[in-house]
Amino acid sequence: QVQLVESGGGLVQTGGSLSLSCAVSGRTFSTYSIAWFRQAPGKEREFVARTSRSGSVKSYGDSVKGRFTISIDNAKKMVSLQMNSLKPEDTAVYYCAAGLGSIYSTGYMYWGQGTQVTVSS
């Protein structure tokens, strides 16, 4: 089993920054990729960012490229998402996920509970 716990969400103004963290635990951590997804009310779950275990392969959704950065610290078993230049449309519940690697939610077996990010206009 893999367990993931997100933290760091909150309320920020447009143009502000937040850093989210995902604590990863479980016996299979080293074999999985980690991704961030988000879901706003009334919308489908959206791919945000993905990283390989080594951190050498990273992908971002088009809407966050140039603003968000994903990183992984294998020693601490932590994945972070640095979010800059936030916009109201970034408002959503952000989820950390572990799986074999994909930009689609169906590629991930394990999910955290989510953390709320609200960007005020």
C-alpha cells in the first residue's frame, strides 16, 4: 500500500504563491511516479504536474506551465508543488497521486485526501 497526505493549501490573492507538500509512505514508493491533480466544483479532475522518482522527468499541464514547479525529495519521501503567479482559475482541491505514470487520473492507484487552494480575485 501507498499512502499520501497533502498539506499547504490555503487562501491567497491573485498573483500570490503557495507551496503544497505530499508526504508519501509505503513499501512500493520507489516504483511509482507521483503526480498532482486538481478538481474545481463542477469540473473534471485536471492534470497539473507529474514527476518520476528521480525527478529527471517532469510534465506539466498547459494551464500551469511556467508558473508551477514539481519537485521530489526521495530521502524525505516528499513531493512538493510550488505555485507562483496564482490566478482565480487555480482555485480547486489539489490531490497527490501515486501510480505507474500518466497524465490521466486512471493511471494512478493511490490518492491523498486533497488540500484546498483558494485564489481570491
